[in-house]
Amino acid sequence: MSEKGDGSEGCEATGLGRLFIGFYDLSVLLTYVGIVFAVIGICLVFRGELVLSMVCLIISGFCDMMDGTVARSFKHRTEEEKSFGIQADSLADAVSFVILPVTISLGLGNNDPVSIAVYAFYVLAGLIRLGYFNVLASRSTIEYYTGLPVTTISAVFPVIWIIHVFIGELWTAVLFDAALALMALLFISRIRIKKLSEAVQAALGVLAVVGIAVILYLDRCAKTSPHDA
């Protein structure tokens, strides 16, 4: 993607756009919020706060799920604003749902050669998917997805996290490696998946809140449970 040019062709700067390049209206607000939480999540991994980094992944997933609906509610967006929203969303997805999950898995100590190979495959598949649909954005259907959206990892990973709490560390690497490898294959597959209705998205938003509560509760139980039982 080229960075040449002054970025002013065909668009009139308003608000913060008079001072900085880019767009800063409400149509891209959730995309920005999602990427901020993703970066916070990555930083939290390096601080050893893996539970909070998982919470950040869930929040980023919710933001990504809703940002398209919010953006489409702004009926008078220019073509430049629409195109920027697509590009910004893909870049945010790369950090939130490709880099952050790998970082979380690394934070769990899954750094053996097999895990590293899985990470490379997962990142490559995520990059291929995001780049492919950036090119085909104008031709994408509103009825179904081709392949599994990368956002799905924000729902799958918390479930795996909860499972790993109960199965112990022995199978943790196998569980996360298998999940990432399967997700990578589904990212670039040609299976058709019906897109979610707004009602289902709202229900998933509620489940996201429940998921955060469950993860925080399990973490609190783990920290307060006696070790001499």
C-alpha cells in the first residue's frame, strides 16, 4: 500500500482532519476503539496479565462486529470515507485478531517449534484473507461470508481459554495450536457462512459481556483458592 501523495485529493478535511491526515468521524470510532484495546491486550501479555489481554480480545471482537453496522448508519459518507473505513478495519483486524491471539498463546508459554510453525501459518492465512477481501471489497456479497472471518477468533479463543483452565497445562499447547491451525484453514477456505443478523449480533454482544464475567470469575477463583486442598 503506497503512502505517496498528500492525501487531500478528493476529500475535504473537517474537524481533526484539518490538523492531521485521516478521518475522525463517528463512523470509524469503533474501529479505533477496537485497535486501542488490541494494543493494550498485547502490552498486557508482556506484563503477565493474560486474563485481561483475553478481555481486550473480546472487546476488540465486539467493536469489530458492530463497526460495520455503525458505519453504514452514516448514509452520507463520501467514497473516500468508505474506502478509508475498509482499509482501517482490515489493518485493525490484523492486529486484533491475528497478532493478539498469537501473542496470548506465546504468553501461555506455547513456544515450541510446532507452536511457532502454527503461528506462522495462522498469521499468513490471516494476512491472505484480509488482503484478498480488501481487493474484492466492492464485489463482496451482503448475504454470506466466504471462509471464516478473522473476528471469529475473539469468540473461539475465550472458550478455549475457559477449557484450558480445567484441563491443566499439559494439553494447553495442543489445544491452542489445534485451534489456531483449524482457524487458519477456515480463514482461507471457500466455505460459505451466512452473515449474522443485527438481532444475532446483539445477542453475541450480551454473550461477550457474559464471557468477560466468566473469565474474570475463574481468574479470581484461581487466585483465591487454597493451595493445600
